[in-house]
Amino acid sequence: MSQPKGLIVITGASRGIGLALVYCYLKAGFPVLAIARNAASMRPHKNLTALDADLTDQTAIARIADLVEMTALPIAVLINNAGIQNAIDFTDPDIGGETSARKMRDEIALNLTAPILLIQSLLPLMLRPGGTIINVTSLVSRQPKPSAPVYSATKAGLASFTQSLRVQLLSEGIHLVEAVPPLVDTEMTAGRGSGKMSPQAIAHAIFESVRHRKRLVAPGLSRRVLILNRLLPELVRRILARS
Ligand SMILES: NC(=O)c1ccc[n+]([C@@H]2O[C@H](COP(=O)([O-])OP(=O)(O)OC[C@H]3O[C@@H](n4cnc5c(N)ncnc54)[C@H](OP(=O)(O)O)[C@@H]3O)[C@@H](O)[C@H]2O)c1
């Protein structure tokens, strides 16, 4: 199946998985709207519009909808990829302070609130039928990582939201995909783990998921962990608790 033509909107596009997705779609000839706080630093391309926007700021979301309207193109694919992961320890003596509160607010705003509000705002501009929304979650949406409790909660929330929305938008001809990357070699995972997948490999798997109308993209180790989690959830919980 070929991918329907239209605009591709990608958040968290300035580096890591998001940047690899941008190149994947540009290479395939799609017009791309790339969003990040430092999107303007991206290498220019005739099919690329880069928008600097902090997605923890809800007014930025209205600006994105305005920009999409100006392109007069329907959105073929919206990829909610931007995310941050903070280690948060609730036994830390400073947990009650403003620094911890800000870290938690930003994590919830970027990982969970922004995708929901972006979908709400961009839905009228999506291709019907044939549009696709891809939400990037994580294996910790299935079994939480104790050292990143807020991150895990946001990803579980986004996975749940994706399932509900898939059913709601079926009649509109809009397809929902959940992407569950394994450990990928990006700034987010710098200095931890081994045998990481390349950002290009996960971007390619996400790109192909649209063509094949998949509901779940879980390449490499992700697929094996998801299967194991269905069979032996307690074992997976213990493994993730050590990570
Ligand atoms: N890497 C992994 O192993 C892994 C595994 C599972 C899931 N994931 C998920 O995959 C997604 C991408 O992760 P990654 O590893 O590619 O991360 P990354 O390399 O740290 O990139 C994060 C992207 O988000 C953007 N961003 C951060 N704060 C933002 C904000 N306030 N407003 C707008 N954009 C913001 C960053 O750009 P600016 O700094 O320019 O804003 C950057 O483009 C995330 O949702 C992550 O949770 C990653």
C-alpha cells in the first residue's frame, strides 16, 4: 500500500528519532513540518518547514495549527515524538522544592498533555480518510521503571489514550499507531545501556508502519519484551526495576 500524500508533522524533530523521521519522509518526497525548540537549527531542505516551539507551552499548539492552515495541505501523518525523561526520586530531601515540581510539570506537559492537545487542535486539518496519527510511547508504558516514575506514567497514559482514540476515529478514516521503541542510541539514552537500535532503524520501522496500516510498531527487542510481558509480566517488571 502506498502512503497517502499530504503534510507530515513531526514533533521532537531536531535530533534523535525525530530527526531520523524527518530525513526518512524528506527522502520519500513528502513535505515535512518539523517542530522542536531548536528546529531552526536544522539543515534547510526545500520540502522542510522548521518551527521553533516549546510544546510545554500550550499557546505554541495554536501557532502550529495556524502554520498548518497556511500550507493549505491536509496532514497525512502526525507523529507525536517529542519527549523527555527525568530521573525523579521521591525520597530525595529536595523533592518538595520548585525544581522537582518544574521537572515533573514539564515531563507531563511534553509527554502527555502536548500530544493530546496537538491532536485535538490538528484533527480538523487531517486527511480523511487516510490520515495517520503516530504516538511514540515506550516499553515502560507496560511495566514502569521505578527510577523514572513520572515518565513511565506519561507513557502509560499516552498508550491508553492511543487505544481509546483508535476506536473513536475509526469512523473518520484516521488510523492510530503506537510506536514502542526499544533502547535507541540518542541523547536521551546517552551513557546507558548497550546494543541500542539506531535512530534510522526505528524511523524506518515507523515509516513502514503507515504503509502497512500497522497498529503497533515494536521492532527488535521491543517486540520480544512485549511478548514476554504478556506471558510473564512479573519477570519483565523485575527486569525493568533493575534498569
Ligand atoms: N531513545 C530511546 O531509547 C527511547 C526509547 C523509548 C521511547 N523513546 C521515546 O522516543 C521519543 C524521542 O526520543 P529520543 O530518544 O529521540 O529523544 P532526544 O534525542 O532527547 O530528542 C528529544 C526531542 O524532543 C525535543 N524536545 C524536548 N523538549 C521539548 C519541548 N519542550 N518542546 C518541543 N520539543 C522538545 C528535542 O528538541 P529541542 O531540544 O530542540 O526542543 C528533541 O528534538 C521520546 O518520546 C522518547 O520518550 C525513546
